[in-house]
Amino acid sequence: MDKDHANKLLFPDDPQDIPHAVELIRAIICLTKINPTKPPYTDHNGIPDVDTIIDFEAIKMLAQILHHLLKPFVNPTLSLSQQVSYISTCSHLLFCQYCLNHAAFLPNQLYYDITTAMKNIIFCIAKQLWLDLSSKFLLLDVGTDQVEVLFALIQMCSGHNSTVNYKQGIDCLCLACNISDIYSRNPDLHHGHHQLNFTCSEHVDHINCGMWQGDTVVCNCNLQAAWSDRRAVVVSILSTLPLFPEEYDFDRIFSVEDVDLMCVFGGGKYPSINQEDEGEDRSVLPQVDSQGTDTPLQLQAVDALDEEL
């Protein structure tokens, strides 16, 4: 990957371009294959640079989190139990790093959003276990694909008119629901959406449920075991870092009253909800004066943040 392509991934024209975001995540994960103690990062028979080694260790930790966050949503061969295991690992790694570094590691709002999404998935699986043991549960059902498809049908019914009134909107919504019902009853009539096709490199934001091959029957998922057993994996990952064992002793941490994955520090205070108690959010890039230099403002801000940290 050349520098221009890397900058394009870091600073995309469309911040909501999901395929680009996934490509960036996979690029970060690939960086873990680099050995900073060998050329070209260290001269032959030279002494490795300590700062470079520390940077790569931080990248490895980030890559572990991103890997376990991405995998359950883009690997259609995973079973529901395996997906829960990935989610558990990601959640515990995030929790530990946020406990130690607060907003310097991850923006408060982003931490809260990710953990809320994970909690919602686990709660939905538990609810489905009570409702119908023989049914399937797909993580994609907690996403927005169905809403996006319905919106596309409404746009089609309205002739892509962006100025419809309330009555026209209701009429188009009724028509769209009827069309969606016809397609669900007669899937052979539905030609699909070209932007919802999935390959390993593009449109990963629109994998549909029909593509999933893993066992997603809820009765085959031991939710408690799939969630709890992954703590050992998390401990093995964190034990390679310069941390004290008590900093990732989850049994001790969660024995404290009111402390859980969302209420990180207890006391009924949640990240991004009780902002006044969290101090300055150091994840926010500082504003840098770009006059007198040809370096893009975003890159200057990153350099300034690196110096600060």
C-alpha cells in the first residue's frame, strides 16, 4: 500500500464509506505481521528503536480489538456461539483499555456506542432463547439493512421525489410495505440490489442474511459459556502487555458494586453520559494553523497529537 492510498483510507472523502473503513481496519490488522526489530525498521545488526517497538505494540493491541469487532459481522461461516465469543473478547479488551486510558484511548461516545451495540446483541439472543429455541438469530438483523431497503422502495414509489407531503409519504410507505411483503413471499421475483452484493473486498456493509452459512440456531448457542470462556483468551492477550495482573483481573473488577462493561467506573456514571466527570476528551484532534506550510491540516493535527501523547 502506497502513501497516497493510506492517506485516502485515513481521510476518506465520505466518512460513512463502510467498505473503506473495513479496508482500513484490515490494513491495521495486517500491520501486526511486521517485525520492527528487523530491516527496514532496524538497521542490520543495529539496535532496535524502542519508540518504534512501543508503537507497534500499541498497533497490535488495536488490531486485536478491531479484529474481534469486525470478524463476527463479515465472516459468514461463523456459528452464533463463535460470534458471541468474538463479541465477548472485543468487549473485554475495550473495557480494559478504556479503564486504563479513558478518552485518550477511545472517545467516550464511541466506547459507549460500541458497548451498547454489543449489549443489545447479547440481550436479543437471550430474548430469542426465551421466545423460540428452534429459531435462528442473525446479527445482521440488528442492523439497518431492512430499513435501507424499505427506504429504497419508498424512493422508487415516490419517483425519487424529495418534496412529497405527509399524505404522499404515507401512501408511498404503504406501497413499499406491500412490495416488500410480495418479495418476502416470492423471493424468486426479487432481482436483488447490486449495491447489496458481498465480496471479500467491497460492500461489506450490506451482507444479507441469506449469505450466512454458520449455525445460527439459538438453542445450539450456550450464551453463558460463549461469553465467559473468552476471558481466558483476553487475559492471554493482555498478559503480553506491560500491565499489572490486577488490571485485567475481571473477576475482581466486576465484583465491585455497580461496575460493568458499560458503567466502567461504577457509581452510576457512564462514558459520554456523565461528561462533566470525565475531564478533557484527549481523543479530539487539536486545531492547528495551516498557514505557511504545505502539509494538510489533518496530518498536522495528527503530528501535533503524537507530540502531545
